[in-house]
Amino acid sequence: MNESIKRAAEIIGAAQNAVALTGAGISTESGIPDFRSPGGLWTKIDPGEFSIDRFLQNPARFWKMSLDLKNSGEFDLASAVPNAAHYSLANMENRGIIKCVITQNVDNLHQKAGSVEVVEFHGNLLRAVCMKCKALEPMEKVEQRISSGQQETPRCNRCSGLLKPDAVFFGEPIPSKALMISQIQSQKCDALLVIGTSLQVFPAAQIPIAAKMKAPPAHIIEINREPSALHDQITDLLLLGSAGEIMSELDSLLS
Ligand code: NAD
Ligand code: ZN
């Protein structure tokens, strides 16, 4: 393993445009469950709850479910703090080693750790968005209105439109700016660090595929507890283990 991490450090150190693609697995060491690992979120909640059709059928029911989930402590993103993997990526960006982080996560932990160039591919659950005028409101404020009984279905302060968590639900498109930047980065990068993602969700999984298929291909370094669904097709260097431990080691090898 040590040899593989050294090799990864050499590749990233030599790269001109190293980029990271992260998924739920980078945040499990911050106490946020991922989806597909044992004990993950899908063992507790029906994925259909996060479909836009079901949300629109009964927004009040969704908001109550989401607040109950937060209050249970199982998915409390506002209280979560970044772990060593988030901090290592932020350090690496700070020193110019990583150009940007494309994240599928909605937990805001890269930003909390100090990463600046963060592409929120699936949005951010610490914000709510008005479905009518697109105004954003901090999730905390919206949740307060629900828990105080002021509003069962939260409404926009500006236009009274329906508020929805500012995350991409099943059946919704990827935000166009995030999609565009990711496509550009997948073409520009010469090394792609894929961290904590099973690569089963599209179009996010298209990013490393595109990076691998261009000429010359980017080096794909994968860090996961279990190999991703695409590892045999795209991964050049597979580092299996804790993202926090591996990223800390990579960070110190590169400093
Ligand atoms: P996933 O649950 O499908 O896969 C997680 C991957 O991370 C697995 O390969 C697993 O082996 C690995 N992993 C778990 N803990 C790890 C650790 N400590 N170190 C290294 N690897 C670890 O996650 P996904 O591919 O990101 O897909 C889930 C989707 O759900 C994402 O698109 C995301 O939007 C959303 N989601 C986000 C959060 C969050 O914001 N933290 C949490 C759950 C789900
Ligand atoms: Zn509005």
C-alpha cells in the first residue's frame, strides 16, 4: 500500500491539472452515512423519497421526513465537521497541487474545510431554493419555520413559491454550470483523484470515463473502501482503505 501511495503522490506531483471527484465515502469519517455501504442511508430510507415527483406530490411530508432524519442525528449535515480527507484536499488546493474538487456530496464539508474551487454537482443541502424565483435561503432558517409550526410547507420569503432543498433529486437535471465546468475539467485534467464514490450514479460517473477516454488519457487514482463499479475499466491506481488516512499520507508526501 505504501508503494501505491508513493506512486499516487508521484503522479499527482507531476500533474499540471490534477482534479478530485468525491462522493459520499469521503464524508463517512465525519459521521455522515453514504448510500451503499453496509448501514448506509439506503438501508434506512427509500431512495424514492428523493425523487422530484414524490416531493411535488406532498412537499410537507418530505420536509417532515427530512427534519425527522436530521433530528435523529443520522443525517445532520449542519453539525458535521470535515475530516482529514477534506482538509488534505483543501491543503493540496491551497498549495496549487489540486485545481478543483468536483463533489457529488451535498454536505458542504469541502467548503467548510477550506476548499475554494468546489463544483457542487448535486447541489447543497445546507440551502433551500425557491422553485419559482430561484431565491436561496439557509436551510437552518427554513427548518426553524417548520419546527416552530410557523409553516408546514415552507414558502419563499420573496414570492411565496414552494421551497425545495437545493440538492438534485432523482428526475432533476444536473445544474447546468456544474455540468459544464465538470465537462471542461474532465477534458483538461491529467490526473483525476476519485475518492469515496461507487461510480454508480450518472452523469457523475461519466466524469472519470471522459477523463480516461480522451487522448492522452488522465491518470485515474481511485481511493475507496471497496472498488468502484468502474474500477476495472478506468482505474490506473486503486488505493483501498480509509480516505482520511490515505489522503493524509498523500498530502504529507506532497508537502
Ligand atoms: P456511494 O454510497 O454509492 O459509495 C460510497 C463509496 O465510498 C463506496 O465505494 C465505499 O466503498 C466508499 N467509502 C465509504 N466510506 C469510505 C471511507 N471512509 N474511505 C474510503 N472510501 C469509503 O456514494 P456515491 O457514489 O457518492 O453516491 C451517492 C450519492 O448520494 C451521491 O451522488 C451523493 O450526491 C449522495 N449522497 C451524499 C452524501 C453527502 O453529501 N455526504 C451522503 C450520502 C449520499
Ligand atoms: Zn421565490
